[in-house]
Amino acid sequence: MQARAQLVSESLTGLGSVAHVVLLACRAGRLRLTVAMILRPFGLLLAAGAGARMGRPKALMHDASGEPWVALGCRMLRAAGCGDVAVVLGAEADSARALVPHDARVVVAPDWSLGLSASLRAGLGLAESTDAACVLVSLVDLPDLPASVGRRVLDRAGPDAATALVRAVFGGRPGHPVLIGRSHWPAVTASVSGDTGANEYLSEHRVAAVECGDLTPGLDRDR
């Protein structure tokens, strides 16, 4: 138990006031509480694109029952275990903002037209103002993604969430959500470009792949 508590303690270095409370709990031996708190990531839903193939921004889309895709994405992140959730908007941000749940934050990526990387930078910039050990990143065009996928990704990170890189794969195909530990945020922010997001960084740093094809196909929606 002491060895596991020490591992948790080391993973919390420099994470702020919330982490300090967790560290105290860890030293007191309440490891169950500690692990649960570490795995409360900051949820990021990237929804800034113009949706060229769809003909309109995906942040404005609804499912067959009339539920906004942005609301479904936020719900998934919360159900997976995220504390705070933020939606990154860009194209037609004013219209899309009205569809974002009231309990989710909104950040607008001013350079959203440069691609997915611009949205990720904006989201990580907002996450920096929190005490979160990691972010769990998903995409608005995955409205059918179940929370069980996010929970499986979080489970793989375990107490090392602050230094972890984990992504869901579906039949071996890389997908979302992606967990990025806080220690990686500066390097990811500095290195991403274009519309590929953090894919290159994740590959170079040996992201842990978690197979989720048994839970869902994990396919995005273009129409």
C-alpha cells in the first residue's frame, strides 16, 4: 500500500491546490479516494470545424431525437468521469454556443480554420487554468460514443494520469477519446499543426492504445 501511495504522490508533483489535498489523502492511506480524484480529468470536446463535407458546422448538428451533438459529447465526457467539461468552438461560434449545455465551459479558437490543432491548443490553454491532472479529448462528430469508452481510457491511465498518454483504438484503428497528461501539455501545444491534431506527438511518445472495438465502432459522422 505504501509503495502505491508513493507512486500516486510522485504523479501529483506541481499540480496545484487540488493535488495537494489529494496528496494529503494519499499520505493518510485513503488510496481509493486518491485514485478517484486523480481520474477526474478536464473534458475537452473539439467542435470548431466548418464541417465542409457535411455542409455546415458539426457543432450545429442534432441527432434523430433532436439532441445537439455538442450536448451528447459533453454528456459522454461527464459520464466517463470528467469533472469540468469545455467545448471548443470556431465556425459559427455564436450560433453553436446556444447549444452548449449550461454546465459546460466554452472557448472559441480564433484560428480554428487552421485545423484540429488550433482547437486543441485553445482547449489546452483553458485547461491550464485548472488543477486537472489530464485532459480527455473527444470530437463533436462522435455523438454515438458511449461513456464506457472514456472510462476504459481513464482506467488505463490509472494513478499516472498526469504523465500518461492513452488513446482509444477500434479494431486497431486510432480514434477518440484521447487522454493527455498534464506534463505533456506544453509540448503538445508547441508541436501540433494542421488538421492532424496531436497524432504525430502521440506516435513519437508511444501512446498507450486501448482497444474499444468491442464497445462501439468509433466512427465519426460526416452526414
